[in-house]
Amino acid sequence: MDQTSHQKEVKGFSFRLAAIDLDGTLLGPDKQVGPENAAAVQRLRDNGVTVIIASGRRHQNSVRFQRELGLTGPIIACQGGLIRDGESGNVIEAHFLPQSVTRQIISDAEKNGMHPIYYHLDHLYVAERHNQWIDLYESRVGERAEVLRDLEQLEGRRALKLVCYGDPAVVAKVRPEMSAHYADKADVLSTEHENLEFMPRGISKATALAKVAGEYGVRQEEVLAFGDGENDVAMLLWAGVGIAMSHGNEAAIKAAKQVSPPGPPESAFARAVDALFQG
């Protein structure tokens, strides 16, 4: 369908900004943007919507998808811990875990047999290379971390977030304890059965999206958000219309105002956009 047809179809379309999660939303199980989803992104743009990526991934890992889709402007990375321009690399806003909290999380994770992954502004660090959990993480995000045997050496290099990988049974066991322990120090969530993620207190994709919307002069009710995971919940709740993928996390589906029609996960986002335009 050409742009003119789209404009006729969605006369009076009121949305001006859309934030789209990567893994499980824009990316299929193969970690690529399929043709249906790419066309759906363009369809939003053809109808006057500014599209941005809002991912838990690092900026450096997200910018390639921005370029692939021909998008410009800011990228929300590290679950809202970082907003950075995709073309210039200029940092718009960054939030870091306190260094003392970072050290404590690393220590607690290692005592429980979990493996910390340290999101620095320009680097990704792990304490060891040959490990099934680090291998799993790297296979999911499509990049390799730098090995730093002693993460204590990172004193002064603050973390945007920490991700700790390990046995799902261990993750499930320690999550309530660590959530309670760090309740006033960091936000704790899980995006996979094998991980716990630690964010600066009160920082999320929602806070970053609100910042971007304000910079663009876009009202909250004019904002769309698409996601599938626990780290998308706050964004889905904040947006004028939050849309969850039907295969997504139960918390994301509960938080969303709409859910994509059922079907293959690699085209769930495209179906969500179709449903949005059909009203």
C-alpha cells in the first residue's frame, strides 16, 4: 500500500511519536528485523510518526538497527539509562548506578553463582570468558563483552546497568531477597529466566520516553509504545497507547492498552501496527 493510501486510511491519525523495543518486538527470534516489521515502521513514518528505538541493549548495539531502518535522532538504550543521538553519538541524558551499590551487587551476584555483565557508557565488561551463561547472553545480543578479570578495577567507571546471568532456579530463588535488599538503591527486574537486571532507582524506558517526548514537544497522549518484556512495562503504562506483543511477558500484556493479534512472533509488531490503523 502506498503512502497516499495510508494517509487516506488513517485520516485524523493523532500519534506523533512511537518508541519500539528491539528483542521480542521489532526483532524476530533470529534477532533480525523481518520485512513485515520493517514495512510497518515505514508505515508509521509515512503517517507522520517519529519512530525511535527503546531497548535494553547498549547504544552501540542498537544503532545498527536504527541505521538499517533509515531512522534518525535519539536512541533509548540500557532500559532508559541512556539517551544518545544515533548519528552524532552525543549523550542527551545518562543515569548511573552508585559505585558502592555496583560493587555490592557484583559481590552478591558472584556469591550466588551468578555472572555480572557490566554496562559501561562505551564498553561491555565481564569477569570471565568461558562460561555457559556469558555465552548465552552474547548469543542473544549478538556482541562479545570485554574480559576484565577483576571488575573492582572499574572503580570510577560507573555502570549504566548491571545484568547478572545464571541458573534460572538460582535467579528465581534470589530475586525476592535481592529485590528487598536493594529496594531503596536500585530497581531489580528480569528480562529472561536466566537473568536479573539492576537499574538506577526510578530510571526506566518510561522516564526516557517522557524526556524524548518533551524534547520533541509531543504530548503523552500522542505517544505510542511497543514492547514485550518486563522492562517495557513502565513504558507501556506511560504512553498514550501501549501495545504489547501477544507472545510477550504476562506483566507487559497486563500493562498494555492493546495486544497484537496472535500469529508468528517475527511479525507480531507488524500485526500490531495493522490493528492500530484499522482502529
